[in-house]
Amino acid sequence: MRHLHLIPLLLAFVLPAWGFDNPAQANNGIINVSSNHSVDQTVDKLKGILQSKGITLFAVIDHSGEAAKVGITMLPTKLLIFGNPKGGTAPMLAAPSIALDLPLKILVWEDSQGMVWLSYNSPQYLKERHNLPDNLVQNISAVKALANSAAE
């Protein structure tokens, strides 16, 4: 009992070794890709890629900018919501609950070590979550290539 005060110190060393501080090691349906650019540069690059591919950018939500408006400091964090109704409607017809996760989203954010990440829902995770037929997974799989291109 007298060594209980050492538990927080032990956890401070053990949890990072297990990968709990590294978003790339999370296993919760979220794919994390490290970017070679700042948040703003990554967002701009992703916007250009979407435009060049004719993919509609529905919104960019600047979470950190909104936090700053109310006096809260937050590391740069922006969410891009995008899609293609031609590709996204078929999955919604087959599995209406997938509309909770569509249009597709990529979160671009900076961690406490200054690393920039692109995070998105794994198409396989969405397939399983919504019982999407195998033949429609391709309709949402472009998110991987988009994130990887923006990160380069």
C-alpha cells in the first residue's frame, strides 16, 4: 500500500511504451497518417487534390480557430468534409445508417510533439459498422489515397 504513489509515475513511462500516446498505433477504426507539412499546408494540399479530382468539399471546420474565438487554446485542428453524391448515394441506399459517417471526413491536426496527422475512418471499419455490402466499399475507399497524397 505504501508504494501506491508510484503508480502514476509508472504509468507515465509504461503507457507511452505501449503506444497509447501515438495515434498511429490506435486500433479503433481510425487510420492515422503522418504529414510532412503543417496543418494549413496539409489542408491546402488536400483541398487542391479534391478540386483536381472533382470531389465536392462541403465544409472545412476550423476547430482550433473556433476555440480561439472563445479564449481556449487548441493545437491546430481542422476537419474537411467532402464527397461525391454519385459514389456516396449507393452505400446509403444499401445501408442507410452509413449516412452518419458520410460524407467522408479527414481530420488534420497537430499533436503535442508538433507532428501533423491526417485521421479518417477506415473503409473496412465503416463496412463492418454499417454492414455495407463488399461491392460498395470501393465507393468510400478513395479516402486512403486522398490522405496519403496530402501527407506526402
